[in-house]
Amino acid sequence: MKRKLIIVIAVLSIVTGVIVAGCFFSDDDDPENVGALPCMCLINYSSTGITGLRYRVSGTSTWITRDFGITIVTNGGIDCPNGTFASALPAGTYDFEFYSSGGGTVRGWTSDPYAGGNIGFQVTDNTGTSVYTPVDNNCDSIGSTYYADY
């Protein structure tokens, strides 16, 4: 009986030591953001309902589609966490297009940088007022603004 007790105490000591070491010797990454999927914020000021987003690495031909499952009507939008992407989005240069229920493009951006994190869009009927920007978890802009190309 004493032998089993000593083995159990030894195993618990090892496990506790590993947990404590992990707390003191972990890297500096914020645990809330490690492995977090990026989020997209969208406000639709256009006169066309938006049903999804297409995006691709600039210079490639394969679009990745993010269908919203609903139509984002004029003055409607989505924010974090409702706009979370299904997979990680590697840093790079991207093309983005919002599309309507018929699949037609509502507004698009070409060759814009993505450095990681959340992104936000304001879609209007004009390219000069439709913007893409990095955003925080509250959908507030935290970086450069890029205007739509088409």
C-alpha cells in the first residue's frame, strides 16, 4: 500500500512540475490569441445586399468563398466574432470581393496587404468610399486604409 502511495505522489509531483514549468517558461504569446482565427467586420452601405466574401492570394486564380448564410442588407453588418474565418489566413497580398445572392461582385479590392489579425470592410456604392483596413476585436481601425478598386 505504501508503495502505491509513493508512486502516486511521484507521478503527481512530475505532472505538477511540468505544469509549473510551463507557466514560467512559456513564450511571450498572448494565450488568447494563439491559434485564434481572424475575424472580419463588415458594414454594408451599398444599395445591394451582400451574401458573401471571395478572397485569394493576389496573382492566383483560385478564390476561397465565405458565404454568410444570410444577406447583409443596406446599413447592416457583421462583426467579431460573427465574421470569424473558418481557417487561418496567412500573411500576404490578397484580392477581396464581396458578392450578392446572384454571385455578382458588389465591390472588390486587388493586391492589398494582410499582415495577420482581424480585418474590416465598409462597402458603399462607390470605390472611393469603400474601404478595407486592419481592425481590433471591436471593429475599430488600427492600421492603413485601402480603397476599393472596382
